[in-house]
Amino acid sequence: MLNSLVKSIEYNQTLQMIYIANDGVISKRRIKVLQVGEKSFRAYCFLRKSRRTFTIDNVLALVPVVTKESMVI
């Protein structure tokens, strides 16, 4: 999981994340990782429209968001 977070910073990727909060609530969020630490990371959360701190152990899944470019002629 840590490697995926670090690579998303290197490649400037937006990620889709499934996250379980400490109270057991599961949420699906689109994030942009800003900083990675040993146990947590800072990211911009598009759901909350603010910078948030997440615990790495609470991340259930991470998937890069792929956007297709359309060509206009």
C-alpha cells in the first residue's frame, strides 16, 4: 500500500480509495496524495473538498483513476 501511495506522488496520479474510518464507516473517495509518512498520509480529498490525514492501515483498496483523452478534429 505504501508503494502505491509513493508512486502516485511521483506520477502525479489521482487515486480512488476505499477507506474504513476508526468508527467502522466505509467510504469511497477520490484523493490526490500530497505527503506520505510511516503510518499515515496527507491527501486532498475530493469528497470533502479539503486536505485530510488518513491512516495507511485503514485503506482497504487503492486504484489509479484513468482518464481518457478525447481527440477533437
